[in-house]
Amino acid sequence: MRICLILEGCYPFINGGVSTWMHQYITEMPEHEFVLWVIGAKAEDKDKFVYKLPENVTEIHQVFLDDALRLKSGGVISHRFTDNENEALARLVSSDKPNWDLLFDMYQVKRINPISYLKSEAFLNTLTEICKREFPYIAFSDAFHSVRSRLLPVLYLMGTEVPKADVYHAISTGYGGLLASMGAYINKKPLLLTEHGIYTREREEEIIRAKWVARAFKKHWISFFYMLSDLIYDRAFRVTSLFTNAMYTQIDMGCAPEKCRVIENGISYERLCNIPLKEDDGMVDIGAVVRLAPIKDIKTMIYAFFELCARMDNVRLHIMGGVDDQEYADECYALVKQLGLEGKIIFTGRVNIVEYFEKLDFTLLTSISEGQPLSVLESFAARRPAVTTDVGCCSELLVGKPTDDLGRAGYCVPPMQREKLADAMEILCESRELRLKMGEIGQRRAYEYFRYNIMLTKYRDLYKEVEEEWQE
């Protein structure tokens, strides 16, 4: 089967949980041919892959959002929009469930120039009506630039080349879901969606906090991403998530329950299960396998560890991961120095975790948002318990599903609660016996539910289901 995987902002350009998962996923399915359709932020990143692509990746199509800013007008638009086309475009501008088939035809078949449309009388009339109705007290120029910045990437993406494939498999909603939906429509092929986190909810949280979006336009930006999720939820043959609550969220957001499946993450259990436990040398070493990025909330991690150091002296924190945001990373380094934690907090950069786990007693995750973090599953496979924030399915990982009576494998606390994080770490630091007991429970849980071959079998079955359904 020729499978087109549609990815946004991850593989093969950057390291991270989803990228690692994707690389292993492709490598372990040599019976399938994969085409990558990847969306990056900046064209300067073209061909700058941090992964060597597996042999069964036969094509890669790269699309960069900042290329939309370099589009040139085709002059005065010659196309005469029909009433239906005008309505579809107006609904797109308003983030109000447009006729996507009509839009795909306009930009794939009729090749409407995005800049020419944004300079057209049709767009001006639509925007004027929206401003009268929804932004009567906002400067027209502000509304124009806000709407244009939302609309331009979509118009640009709808005009890009569509790879040919037997199935289109998106690894998120958003822009990736848009391309996948368009590919499935243009080539009349089935569509799948796998969400590691709920992309739309993550964008909503980001926009609420964002300074680059004026308060008056936040609602419209949020509606825009919900519109994109509606598109792929409506058209996908199957929609998978990593855990039960995520599936319920997809259903709450409008995905038909009969489409939804849970396929848990999988890890290379055998690679990690025989790592020796650290000897009791009087020090307690805590590890965080994490990228240096705001969403991972490294600053709260540092503050929580500072609180822990005020209570006990025999602790060290190892932060293992690359830099996603250099400015944020520099702020974290400065915070460590300001708090006098040099030597107590060690930034290792990216490391071989199989080797480094030998130095660790347990692990720590302080993210603001997660799906089903691979770092926690890997910690379990290595017989190390974890302290995490209560995001994604972390609580379920630590205490188990209702049908899982193995026991507790760590502690889960609310995000951004430094004292509660310190409390949880202190409990594990004080008792090696407890760490060993919880580590054994975590390892059994990883073996029972999260081995890689279990996950791959479920995805292979999903592709077989698609193949059988479309042959009938």
C-alpha cells in the first residue's frame, strides 16, 4: 500500500516524541511504501532533516508556511465567482464550515491566485460585511490584517501539489488535516487521522495566552482551528487517539463515535527493560527527558527542584533533551544560575537514554500539555517510576486504567504547581524501597499494554480495514 503521511511541524525536521514515533513507525512497516507530505514553518529549513529517511520513504513533499508570504499577485483576478463560490469563500473567511469540495476545486483545478483573491472586490465586500457585523468598533485595517494572516496559509496550501497515494493519513488536524482532506478528495481515496494530542485544544490554549493576537480577534482564531478539525473529523474513515479521554474529547468536538478508535503508543520495551538499576550511593538522581520548550514548562521544573533542594541536599536533576526555543533555553540556564543550582541541575543535551538511565532513580515531567508521553513509557520500561503533571493521559499511565489493577507507578500533580511537584519528588527521594516497588509496577504496565509490536499490529489492522472497505 502507498501511504501518504501528512505531518506538521515535526518529522523529519525536528527531534521529539512524535518525530521519534513516526520514524520508528515507518521503519517497522517495510511492507508499505510511504510518501511524506510535510509542513514546516520556514523555507530555509528545506531538506534540513535530522533523521535519515527509511528506504521505504519513496517521496517527500515539503511545504513551508512562510512561502505564502512570498506569493505574488497574478494581477486583477479574471475569474468570475459564482454565488456558491462567493458563499464558500465568505464562510471560509468567517471560519463557518465552508463548502470544502468547492474550495478544493477552485484552488486545485481553477488555480485561483491567493493574493489576487485577497486584493479582489469579492474579498473586500465579504470582509466589509464581517466587520459591520462582528467588528463595528475595530479599525478596518486591523481586521484586514488579522483575517489575511488567517486566510493566506489556507489559500496557499490549497494550491500546492497533491501527492498520489492509496490512503492519506494525517498525524494531526490543523493545516495537516486540511492537506490530508484535500488529497483524499482530489484523488478519491480514504482518509485517516491519528492525533497524539488534541491539536485544536492546544492551539486554543496557545491563542488565549498569545500576545500576537489582539483580544478582539481571539475568538475568530480559535474558531478557525475548530473549523479545520471539523473538516477532517467529518471526512476521515477512522480517527484514532492515544487514550480514552482523548477519544471522548474528539467526540465532544463533533467526531462521530463510530469512527473513533484508541491505539496506545508503543515503545521498544526490549531496548530498555534490562537497564541496570542505579546503585544506592546516597544521592538521588532525577531525570527529565524533555525538549527545552515553553510547553514543557522547564522553569516550573527548576523552581520545584529548588524547593526540593531546600528540604534535602542529596538530590540532582538531569535535564536531557535538545533546544527547541533558544531564547527560552537561555532563560532556563539563567534561572539555574540565579537560584545557585549549578552542579545540582545538569543540562546534558540529547543523550543516549539507554546508557543514561543507568544514572537515574526516577523521572520527572512538568509539561503544560501532553498526549501520551513516550518519556514516561520509556521510564517505566527501564523500571523507573515517574512524577508528572496531570496532563494528557499521565494520570492513567501512573495509576492504570479501571481494568488495570497493577498499582501505582508514580505521582501526578496539577500543572505549574511547584510545591506539589516538590512534595511528590520528596516522597520518592526518601524511599528507595518505594522507588523500586513503583518501578516494577511501571515496567509490568509497559510490558502488558505499551510494547511496540502491540501498537504496530493495531495500525496494520487499521490499514487492512481500509483496504478491505475500499475494495468492496
